[in-house]
Amino acid sequence: MTVRRAEPKTLRDAHEVVMDRRPPNDANPSVWLAFRLSNARLYKAVADVDRGHHHEALYWAGYEERKAGEISANLQAEGKPAD
């Protein structure tokens, strides 16, 4: 049985979730891409709930999207699919 953590309601909670699920540094780039895209979605959702940190959460969403774009561009340059 898997116990699922409740959806984060604050920016701090979101940061903790992100750090808990961070892949190892040597993980496949496609794993990192999925991680970054998932983080962007998480921070966007938190921005709607934690209104006191709305703009900061949106900053983090944008940061994660930029990092995902870099990974995707590197994968494309190498001719690898971005699964």
C-alpha cells in the first residue's frame, strides 16, 4: 500500500516535495526533463493556492520550465527523443 502525501498547499511544502523526489545527479536526461516539467506544474498549482507567495511560486515555475527547455534542447541536439 502506497501512502500518498497530500498535495502541497504552500510554497515551502512544494519545495519539500521537489527535494524529496529529486533524481540522482547522474540520472538520464529524460528523467530530469520529466522532473523539471512536473515541478513546473506543481509550482503553478501552488501559485493559485498560496496567494502570499503567488509571484515567487510563478518564478519557480518559470525557472523549472527554462531548465526543462535546456534539457530538451540538449536532447534534440544529440538526436535523442525527449520521452
